[in-house]
Amino acid sequence: MPFETEMKRDIHFQKHGHHFGAADAAEYELLADEFMFGQMGRYTRQCYRPNHGLRLRFDTWNRRFGGAAPVAPEFVKTFYVVAQAHVDYHGGEMPYFGRECGRINV
């Protein structure tokens, strides 16, 4: 299971599943797994947060964002589409992602 628990997966699905057109939590989890653990696409960037080593991925084309905990076995902590207004507020795709990568207070 890519998410830490079934309950956490279901909570994330309720919040974000509709942005992906996922029919159910299992389909949403499959999309998160593919995004976080599959090959990175042309527009996907990856970094590690300095304090916890959380691995982040962000697709600058469709604004998909995900984070995975760097413990064995790795699991998805979050997966969602970032609102364009939020990206714009932070100066665009790369400034937004740079800010997320550098965050240590989360």
C-alpha cells in the first residue's frame, strides 16, 4: 500500500480524489503510487526536504504534487493538485516548488 494506512488513503481520497477523476480510493492510490514511485515525467521535478528528508515531486505541467516519507518501506504522505492561484501567489511553478522543498516547519 503506497499510503501509510488505509484510513489515511481514504482521507486523502475524500479531499483530493475528485481532482484526478478517480472513481474510488484504490484508483486514487494507484495514481499516487505511479506518480511518487514511477519514472518521472518530462515536467516532473523532485527534491528532498532538509530536516526530515521527505521526498517531494511536483509536475509543473499539471501541478500534481506528492510527498513520500523516506523510511523503509517508503509510503505516500500526500498527493494532490496544487491550485493555480496558489502557484501564482508564490511566483510560478519553480518558485512554488523551491519554497516547498526548503520548508522545515512542517
